[in-house]
Amino acid sequence: MIKLTGMNNQEFVLNSTLIYRIDQAPDTVITLSDGKTMMVKESIDDVVEKVLFFQKQVVQETISQKVKKEV
């Protein structure tokens, strides 16, 4: 889940696994896997950075849980 800012300046949380593509035209437009689109204030690079950070957290938590089970 990543926190983003809509064009109305309201923050919301998006399940990043639903992202199909991100375009800049000139605003950032996120297309979800179901075809819905949303415009956000963050740049493409910011959205990608947030997604990668979230994915790293998930992987680290998974590894941490596995290590705990092995001990």
C-alpha cells in the first residue's frame, strides 16, 4: 500500500499491486489493472519510488518471519 495525493489535495492509500501502468501527460495518471485511472500529484519517479519501497518492506518482513520460524 502506498500513500498518494489526489488532484483535490486529499491523500489516499492505493494497493500498489493493482497498478498496470503510470503515464505523465502532463499530470501523473495511474491506470489500474481493472482499467480505472486516477490522477495524482506525485511524479512518476515518486510513485515508482514508493512502490519499490513498499515491495522492499514486504520482502524484508517475509524474510524476517521465515527466519523467526527457523529459530
